[in-house]
Amino acid sequence: MRRSIRSAILSGPTNFRAHFGGLQLASEFDLIAQCFAPLAGPEGLGLKDDAALFQPNPGTELVYTVDAMASGVHFLPDEAPELVAKRLIRVNISDLAAKGAKPRGYLLTIALPHDLDIAWVQAFAEGLGEDQEAYGFKVIGGDTISTPGPLVLSLMAIGEVRQGRMIRRAGAQAGDDLYVTGTIGDAAFGLEVTKGTHQSASEADKAYLEGRFRLPTPRLSFGQMLATEAIATAAADVSDGLLADAGHIGIASGLDIEVNAGSIPLSDPARRIVASDNRLADAITGGDDYEIVFSAPADCRQMINTASVKQGLPATRIGRVVETLGDKPAVRLIGEDGAAIQLEHLGYRHR
Amino acid sequence: MRRSIRSAILSGPTNFRAHFGGLQLASEFDLIAQCFAPLAGPEGLGLKDDAALFQPNPGTELVYTVDAMASGVHFLPDEAPELVAKRLIRVNISDLAAKGAKPRGYLLTIALPHDLDIAWVQAFAEGLGEDQEAYGFKVIGGDTISTPGPLVLSLMAIGEVRQGRMIRRAGAQAGDDLYVTGTIGDAAFGLEVTKGTHQSASEADKAYLEGRFRLPTPRLSFGQMLATEAIATAAADVSDGLLADAGHIGIASGLDIEVNAGSIPLSDPARRIVASDNRLADAITGGDDYEIVFSAPADCRQMINTASVKQGLPATRIGRVVETLGDKPAVRLIGEDGAAIQLEHLGYRHR
């Protein structure tokens, strides 16, 4: 293995580092450039310069987020390339959504394995194109490299918010309500279905859950509303797990978070699994929900309810922000009896 | 292999996707977060939010560039982690330099192999810290993921230029002079030394060339001067090879480029190799020089000479920009006799 990695560097000083749209690159890299060039916004200068040139809109601040994914780790190696593309875009859009930002553009890095088919890249670019259109932003730059390992993708998204309006994690106040959009746990159970390890659910339930895992729906317009109307005092997207991400808000704000176990919003398919297999803990620690967990003052309840109805997206009050009881901020799951429920861990750990 | 990649996804829905500074992550990822958090600028919000918040300076435009590197492809697997970090920063700084931009911040993606040592990451972060200080910018965000393959790094750099002052590739005019900074070919020969395939040079020459390959020096202040003084009509950094990158300017500007073979600036060690082994072609197609190739009107000659003396950096007039002779823009290497020299290729191809 080491020998073959070493021999890879022998092919040339710059090897096949390829800027999209570059000259004198390999034919397959030219093909790749041809896949991405039509997706480029004007800021990308046709992906033919050393850099993109970007003019922020007056009165806005820029918000940056980056998420990477590796084949076999964040998606199954045989996942459809269009879905890999959309998932990559959407996990980043979800971060922008939680900050109340509007997508403006993105840069993309692709580390291609030697045996990857150009057809894969073409289908991947098609997926990007569809979601670019859907979310109203465009690629402005990128880099393609080759790797002896599996496919690794990295996307850096640029969003904008009105100056001073980005919703941070650190703004929660004691006494605030805690909310979450949509439903929680679908993706955790959906991954089990995708892997073939979940048996008990009906075929219809499995299809629903798998869809929620494979193609998340970030809550972009809801997040923008939370910022524009200055409703949320703090927000995070639910990627690590509801309790873990609520905890992120608590830690950043220096306060405790209480989440009521009985209030967690569940889809009907997830509710059936939670009820029959007693798996609430997996739903609220599983992650990949790409909902928004946020805090807001109690006098915003009517406003949130109206916005939720208007957008057709549930926003469920699931707990509250309180003064820290212990030495450091903590998140507590509260049972029907008002007592804290002990969980082994709050979100996913590397193991 | 496929089986082991598949099994990696079984460990959890979000697996170990880790935002720097995140909560409830694996201990090794916490350690990694601890390596990077001290490097963060205020825009990075301590690397503890979902996104970075960035306020462009008034009257500036933002310039973005991204470069990725894989172990065994862009650097040898046993390269010192500090040098890997600095090389990653500098190849990006070089793109900003060619555009006349000032570095403002960067985002970083690290795909870590399972067996990578935390000590490697710590040393890598130290290298980043030193070059951050040297180039006056800071990390504002990032993502760490795990990969069953080799280390893959991606850095997205943000720079700023005064509005309308970015030097594009597309601005060259017929009649412009063509220049390049520094010396060309050191990195191409330095790579051979690093790989142990170059024998003929003296030990002192080998040490010089290897140093030029392993730790490039992007021409940041020279590039900024070219933009501030509105000297350059077009510029590119020399990463793919002098002829290829000069060709990028020609293609973008719709003009031919003529490069005089006798004018290529060579360091003494490179000159000795070129002279004894007849290897000029390798010097000008080898790449990784990270110099700036640029076009400028003839009436800027005195200004460029003065700037070059002031900065202590040679800027050599190596050719000119002319109307296109053929169907499409081309780059020609011109011999002492004024006739074009045919080369097999202009820059590195994937093979």
C-alpha cells in the first residue's frame, strides 16, 4: 500500500491537481471541468481564473460553513450520485438555515478515486445543478484532485444575513422556550432501513424513513424567518442529535437546557418504532435530522405558531432554557414525572 | 476493501462528523478541536458555532480560492506535518497573490485516516499557526471527518482586494510585455531530489532545490503591488507550469503568448541542471513554482523594475502578448533564432 501511494507521486510535480476549467489538464479532468462549468455563477469567472470574485450585498454580513463527506462513512458507496450531491449541498444549507442566512454561493473540493467513472461525476454534477436551482445559489470555485483512497467531498457554502441578524448559538436567555422544527428521529431509523438492519417497521414506514435519511430537507425559509423577525435568541441545526445540538446552544449561552421527553415531535412511522421498541433515546441522539432547534422568549409563542402554520412546518415547544444548576451548562431530558432521565450519551461518538 | 468500507458506516448515523469545537464528540476529535481552536480568528466564533460570521471591509471585494492535497499525491506520506500545513496554506496564498488580494481568513477540511496519530495533527496545527502569523490571517471554520483512505486536506482561502482591482487572467492586451517573478524550475528539480531520483547535482544544489519544492514562497506583496499600482493587466500563479499558466492568461484574454526560451529566469542550481542535461523544457512545464506570471503595458517597465529592486524580487521580462495567429489562442516558446520551439506538452497531464 505504502509503495503504491509513493509511486503515485512519481507522475509529476503538480501531479494532476486540476482547477476546474484549467488548460492542459488530463482529458478526464477536462470532462469534469465541462460538468461543472455550466453550473458556475458569474462570481466564479467561468471557473477559469485562479480565484472567484465576490461582491457582498450592502448591509449584509457573510456566513461561512463547511461540511465534508467520505464514501463509506457518510454515504454508502453505492448511493446514487445525484443524492450524494444533494446531501452534500443540503447538510451545508442546513447550517446556513440555522443561522438565518440566505445561500449566495459555494466552493467544492472533490478527491476522486482512481477508478471512479466519469459518468458518476456527470450524475453528481446533475444533482448539484438541480439543488443549486432549488436553493438559488451557484458554485463559484473548486478543486479536483486524485486520491488512492475513497471519494472525499468537501463543500464550503457562503450565505448572507442582514448585518447583526445572524442567529448564534450563544444568545439563549434563561426563561426562553426551546423549540424544534419538523420531526426528530426519522433519519436515525432511516439509516437502519438503508443499511438493512431494521426489520420491524412496515414497508411504507421503511420507505418514508429511508427517504428522510437519504435526502434531508433543510429548513431554510423557516430559519430566515427566525432571523428576519428577530424571533430566535439562539439556534443550531440538528445534525449531531437533538440533545447534543440543544446542548451546543446551552454551552455557548452558559445555561442549562431542559427537554421534555413527552414533547419530542415524531412522525407516525418513527412514533410506531419508538412506541413498540422503546427507542426514544435513539431518536433524540441519532442525528442527521437537519431540523432547527432554537430558543425564543415566551412572548414570541403566538408569532412562532402563526409562522409555523403559514410555512406548513411544525415548530414544537419541547423545553426551556434555565439557569445552570451545576458547575457547567448541561442538557437534561425531563420525564413525565418532572425528574431527569439519565442517558448514556447525548449524541454520536466516534467508536 | 468494499466490505470494510461498508462496515464503517455501521457505527452511527452521523458517524464521527465533527465540527471543530463540537460537544459530545469523540475524545480524539475533542483533542483535534483543541489543536485548532487557539488558531481561530474572531470571525470563527471560537469554532463553536454552526458557521463563521464575516464582515467584509468597506470598499473591498472578496476573493476565494480553494486547493486540496492528498497524501501520496501532493506530498510524500512521510513529509513533516508542519511543512504539509505550510504548503497547504501557501499554495492557496499563491492564488490570492496572483490576484493582488490580501488574505483575510480560511476554512479547512481534514479527512483523517483511521490510523493517523494525534501528534501528527498537533504538529500540523503548529505549522498552520506559524504561517497564519506570517501571512496575517486566521482559520474561521472547518470540518474534520474520518476516511478509510489516505489523508485528504482542503483549504478555502478568503482574500480581499480594493473594489475593481482584482487582477484577472482575462485582461491582457496585445502588445503587453510578459513577466515572471523569481526563478522557474526549482520545484520541478526539487521534487526529483525529494524523491531521490536526481543524482547529478551537488549536495548544496540539491538542498536548495529540495527546499524550494517542499516550502514554496508565494509572492504576496509583489502581487498586491501589481494590483495597487494597477500595473498588471492579467496575472496567474505558476502552479501548473510556466507555459501552461502563461497559456491560461492567453486563453482567457483571447490572445497568443510568446515566451523567449533565452529569457527564462533560472536559479544557479537550476541553471546548472538545464545546461548540463538540456532540461529547459522540464523547468518551464514542471510547475509548483508559485511565482507570478503577469502581463503589463510596455510603459510600466520602469515602474516594474523599481518595484522589483525595492522588494528584492526579480521580475523578468520573458515575452509578450500578441494577436492570435491561429484559430485559437496559443502559447509559443521562441528560440534564439526567433522561431517557435515545439514541445510535447505545456504542463502536467494526468497519466
